[in-house]
Amino acid sequence: MSTNKTKSNETFYPGPSRNHLAAFPPKERWDDWTELDSRAWPKRVERHYSLVPTTCFNCESACGLLAYIDKVTGQVQKFEGNPEHPGSRGRNCAKGPATLNQVTDPDRILYPLKRTGKRGEGKWERVTWDQALDDIATRIRRAIVEDRRHEIMYHVGRPGEDGFTERILAAWGVDGHNSHTNICSSGSREGYQLWMGLDRPSPDHANAKVILLISAHLESGHYFNPHAQRVIDGKTNGAKLIVFDTRLSHTATHADYWVSPYPGSEPAILLSIANYIIQNNLYNREFVETWWNWREYLELVEGSKGKDFRSFEEALKDLYKQYTFEFAAAESDVDAKVIEEIAKLVATAGSRFSSHNWRSAASGVSGGWSVARCLFMINALLGAIATEGGVYPNAWNKFVPRPIYMPPHPEMWNETTWPREYPLSMNEMSFLLPHLLLEGRAKVDVYFTRVYNPVWTNPDGFSWIEMLTDPKLIGCYVALTPTWNETAFFADYVLPMGVGSERHDLHSYETHDSQWLGFRQPVIKAARQRAGEDVDDTREVNPGEVWEENEFWLELTWRIDPTGSLGIRQYAESKRLPATRLSVDEYYEWIFDNSVPGLPEKAAEEDLTPLEFMRRYGAFEVKRNIGRVFDQPVGDDELFDTREDYWGRVFSRAPKPAGPNIVPLPVPDGDAEGRRFAGVRINESVKRGFPTPSGRLEFFSRTLAEWGWPELAIPTYFRSHVHPENLEKDETILISTFRLPVQIHTRSANSKWLDEIAHTNPLWIHPSHAATLGVKTGALVRVETEIGHFVVPAWVTEGIKPGIVACSHHMGRWKLRDDDGQRQMMATVKLDHNGTNWGLRRESGIAPYDSSDPDTLRIWWKDAGVHQNMTFPVHPDPISGMHCWHQAVKVRAAKPDDKPGDISVDTAKSREVYRKWLAMTRPADTYSPDRTRRPYWMLRPLKPAREYYKLPDEIDGE
Ligand code: SF4
């Protein structure tokens, strides 16, 4: 370490943190970092730390953290940012450092628990891991042997990893993956996928000229902190920021243009911007001509065979001329002049137009996927795709290394998660599970939840309780969780899992135009290994008997097939020591040695093994400046015995080169003679193109047209379920989707620093609206939904559009008994139940209590907010499958007996609403053009073998 320079214009040491004026401890001193003990002040008492990286497991960004492990106590003193992490670059939001609260949380679950009373009765006994594993493994083995594999289901909220558990399920031969995504982000994912075959954008905000966000990225968006810091970089560089949000979010406060549209009208505004660009010939003509599938549109829709691009340009002008600024203003209630100003600004951006739609309107309204589709159309018009300052397709900015084993695709199709009514659904129809089971379609014998709390998070939570408390529907429910939650109360097993500093995971996210790999690790284990100790199992270093999931899944897999006779055990077996279980160290060592280009060489420069390098720095940048992948020529080695079809798609018999990056790309169909799709003909060369059926950007979605939705096959605005014409006179719209910046669903209630900052969720209501109800800030209101109501205090604010109300879903955590659960953020409630009528009433709020943490005696807040999601019926979008969160409600002044937090629901009404929305679908049975359940090219977690895409009557023997 010889580079400790002091002049202000010189770097402190040669590492990534040189960009940050030495705000971070130099990596050369991470083995022994010294700070003065603040508690000893004014004495200068030194404390020595090992600095060990991991990644945050609060939101989905997985920012780098650096654990300061005290060399005397061996415990984590604090978490700060990891400057070596290419995505977060040393920066975190408040939730990152609060990981420490989760480690020391006095209410956390420390030992495996098994239910002894009835489900939900709160009676538990402590069991050993061996007892739990053997019992669960036996059940799973029996289901597999008896060919009841569809009765095994793993339901994940925040995965926090790239594919480990999906491969475990594949090893079991089970199509049992269920995700939360259809209550989260699948609306926008569907819109992006329809255009480019990939479901997320990777915007280059830092280099943009104009940034348009339909999201709250400065406080809570997807890949929030990494993107937020790059939005601010862009603004610092002179970019103009446009934000669409009905509510004055923190992001909106930083905008140059904040527009507050009527919810669901966003596509009308976006198409008016597109129309301005089209009518004034301001689009990138060469890009559109080369990369849009306009020929398909002309021939298949307009019947104009052989017409040229000029014909398409005329058609485009004609198609979009209806989307005037005045039309958009009438639909959105945003001034036409403001929209026109924005359109003119956007048109100046050229290829430096970055945009993002995350949740927001796309997750709120029926047809919300159209928000992302219409937003991305502007990028596609400007040619701002995979350009500096534009938007990159996510999969190209992501690196998922090939693991030690790749089990085959399951040979089955799970109808419970992928029912045939939703053939184009972006993800599993997870939030319909109670309805599907309660109407007798299936049962689940072993049901896992992981980082997931559907009773509280999903709409219609009482239907979840009805399902979970019926042993005929759920045979055995296993909750994998670090902390108590509303769903785990109804489990058979509650198994304690590690938080972000107590477990291993690998991940890579599209934070900017690069590919990086982040490594989450148990920091105390890594510190001890650095000091020369052997630590085999995370239970040796974690509190109580807290385990990590990697080890848990490997051990469970081993016990399901102890002799190897089922062919399952091989995927959990050590290569180094055959007939013994694969260790987590060997698993990651294999990946880092074999699958990450450049890592072994980089590690060798520091005389480290690749695993030691990742343990030391926690992240590795695989590649920078990925660029325009679609425009790359396909190499001759990939072109053998080729055939080119009428649309210019080129098929080849050369096998696809197996690279180390296994990012799951959609697979465009091959040709009828068994060749695979290789690229598209562009003039004299074959280019990689996009992973869509046409190989180009799909202005026209042949998939939508052929699967029953021809009227929506091009980007279109259509009125949503909350359009004014669909509301009754006294109804308003409730927006419930926004996050609080310092909370993160279930995961953060055990973070005392965060709870102190944010512990309430009043109903945002405009003064003009509040006046009609005669309510002031703090007064209680009753919000009536289609299936019940909740009672919440009002917050009168001009930060919300008049006539719309909003309430963050982050609050309202509850527990059924004083001592079970998280006492810093969960109120104790009484659960009432009579037939299909359910209710919750708060019995006590938050109060100081005695614990191992003296701070719990200093708790001053009493509120825990109001749980609203339980009063929402399910609203599955018939195309994307996304739950459409916005809803028509009636807001009234509270009744005399109403108390904050009161909830009332009739689940018979839940069932009616479920059936009403189910009737809007266009099922595969009727609409599939090829007797399959789903277009094979579309993304799907844990894809089954292709044969099982066929509808049952098409499969031999079924
Ligand atoms: S919670 Fe904050 S620190 Fe943690 S990953 Fe998300 S943005 Fe990063």
C-alpha cells in the first residue's frame, strides 16, 4: 500500500473508489481497518475491523455492502457501502446499513419450529433440522414416486439469486416454481417483451439528454439505488427529467416536468408524443426501416404484399393521427400545451432518450402492459435502443454464470400456476392460487414460501387464510423466513433463514451497460476463513440455528433421494468427493473457476483463487460497454446449412455456441426442418437481431394477433377498468402500489432504524376532495372496496390529483398474539370469522418492551399503519396476468364505531370478482393457433420440456 497521497486532486488509492475522493476504506487495508471507538470519546481507543463484502437483501437491487467485523468480538459492528461493486459503486439507501438491525433483531426466529396446535393457533415446538428435513423430504419423495409432482410448489417473493432454486426444482423434475411477479411487475415486463423479446429495460440515464420515468426510481424503483444515482448523474450532466406520476413522489419533486395523469391514461399521452414524432418525420427513419417488423404488419394486417417502407410510413401516420395532444389531454386531464412541450423536448433527445416504466401504472390498470409498450415505442422511433444515453435490453446487461450442474427441463406442466386461461401471462398466476384450489382444480401437498408473505402482500388475504387452514388443500406448509410474518403464522414448519449477511447468493442486474456479478456471502464465515479457520456450515456462525438456503436445498435434495435411485441426488453431489453432498464452497468455487471470463486471471494478479477474490471483493465486472448486440454480425461458425425464410429470418444447423452466460433468453422458433433461429438478414449480412418471433422489434405482435387479441396487436391506447366511464358516480380510484423509501414489504419490519422513520400510511386525499367529505388530516375515513372495507386516517395534501386517493401498501403489519411476531412494527389484532365474513380489529399498537436490545425500551411510536391489501379482490389482467392494483372505491367519513386498522371482507364476494375477471380471458383451449398452452418463445421461469407445451389432448397418452 504505497499510494496514500494527500493532494486533493490525486487518488487515494488505485481502485474503483478513486472516483469518490477516498470516501471508502482502501481495499488494501480491508484485513485490518482501524477506526476510533465513538463510545470511548474523548479517549482515542482504536477498534480493528476485518472488512468483508456481501450484498444487501432488502430490495431487488442487491447493492454491495461492506461488513465491519470487529476483530475482538467477531461480530458485525456496522454495514456500509462496498466501493468495489460496479452496480451500486459504494452507495446504499437507508435499508442497506439497516441490515444490522435484522441481524440483531430480538424477535427473529432462531430455531426450526413445528406446529403443535391447529394451523394459526400459535402453538409451536422446537424441532431439530434433521427432524424437519426428514419429514419434508419423505413427503416430497412420496409425491414424486406416486407421480403427484404437481403437488409440490415453491413460492418465492424476492428471489435475490439467479436461478439456484429453479435448478433445484428442475433436479426434482418438478414444474413447481411460483413467483410473486404477477403482483409486482409483470405488466411492464409484458409490454417490453412484446417489443423486444426481453422483459426489462437497462436505461443509460447517466448519458441521456432526456429521461422519462413512469416509476419512482429516485426512491424505490427496480434496481433503485443503482439507477437513482445514474439518474442524478444524468441530471448533473444536463439531462431533463420528465416524470409521470399521479402522486407527487420524491422522484416527481426532482423532475423538470411532473405530470399527474388520470390513472391508466399514460398510453394516450405516450402515443400523442409518438404521433408528434411520426407526423413531423422526427423519427430515426433508417432504424425503423431496418429493425421494425413493418413488412409483417403491412402484409398480414393491411394485406399490402410487396409494398415498400414509404407505404408503411403513410400507414403509420394514418394509424396514429388520432392521438392528438387534445385527445391525450381529454383522457389524462393533463394540459395539452404541457404534453406538447414534453413531446418537443423528447423529440430533441434523438438516441439519447432513456426511459423506464416500473410498476406504477403498468401494475395498476387493466391493459397496464400497454404503458411499457407505448413508452418503448418512443425509444423504438428515436432509435434510442442500445445507444449511449438510450435503453439497453436487460439480458445483454446481465451475467448469469453456468453452474456446476444444469438439470433438464421438467417433463410436466403445472396447471395450477400456469392455467390455460392465461396463455400469454408473463408469470405464474400466483395470486389466484386460493381460488384455483378452493374451486377444486388441484391440491398442494408440500408448499414452500420463501421471502414471501402472501396473506399480507397479495390481494384478498382472507382467501389465502381459507386455503392455508384447509389441510385438504395444503398438505404441509413450510415457511422459509428470517422473521415472523402473517403467512408463517399458518405454517406447519417455520424454518429460520439467514438475512443478507448470513447466506450465499449470486446475482447480476441491469444497472447500466455492463455485465457484473455480485456475490452475497455469510460475512462471519468469510472473515473466519480469511483468518485461516474452517467453517463448513453457516449454522456454525449464524445466530441460533439460522441456516442459509443454498445448504438447506442441497441437503433436502440429498435426503429426497438418498440412494440416487430417482436420479435426483446426482445434482447435489460433490464432483470432488463423489458420494458425498456438494458443499457450498465447491459449488461457488466451480462457477468462479470455470464460468466467469476474466475472473481467474484477475484473481491471479492478486495471488488469490477466484473464490478467494470473490470472498474478498464481493463483485466482479465481467464486461463493460456491451453495446448493440442486435446489430452484431453472426459469425460463420454459427451458420451452417442455412435457410432464409420469406421474412428474412435465417435458420442454421450449426449448434448455438455454449457461452458461460446463461441469461435465459426467449427462444424464437426454429424452422420446420429442425434448424435453429440464428439471426435476420440485413442487407448483405446476417445480424443477431432480437429474440422475438420475427427477430426484429415487434411493432406488430403476431403473437397477440394469433392468440386472440388482433385488436391490440400494435401499440394502442384502450380504456382501463378504472376509466371514468367504468366508475359509478360516488366512486374514486385508490392507488395502493407505492412504496415508502425506507421500507420494503415484509422484509424491513425488523429494522428498528427504518421503523422509527416510517411507521404509518395515511390515505392521501386532495383538499377539495376532503372538503366534500368534511374530513381533515388525522380524521378517520372508511374506504369501501368491492369485497369489504378498511379504516384509515386521512392525510389532506395537494400532492395527489383531486378525486384520486392513495395509500402505501408498506404498512399495516399485524400479528395474532402479543408475543408472536415482530413487536417493533406489527400491531396485535383480533381475527373474526363467521362463514365467508372475516374481520380484523387492532387490539394493541406498538409499545416499548424489554429485550436483548435496550433500544426496544425506547420505542416511541405507537402506530403500525393500516393493512389494506386484504380488502382488495383479485384483478388478473386477461393478457399479462398482472394483478391490476388500482381499483374503484368509495371513500366516506368513518362511522362512530370505526377504529384505525379495522378490516372487513366477505370472501364470497372475492369469489364473484375472481369469476368476473376470469370470464374476460381468451383461453388457449379456444384461441391457441397451434394447440399449445403458450407461445414457446415467451419467457417463462423453469421452462418445461417442449413436449409439455402441448395441450393435454395433443400429448400422446394423455
Ligand atoms: S435496499 Fe437500498 S441498499 Fe439495499 S439493495 Fe435496495 S437500494 Fe440497495
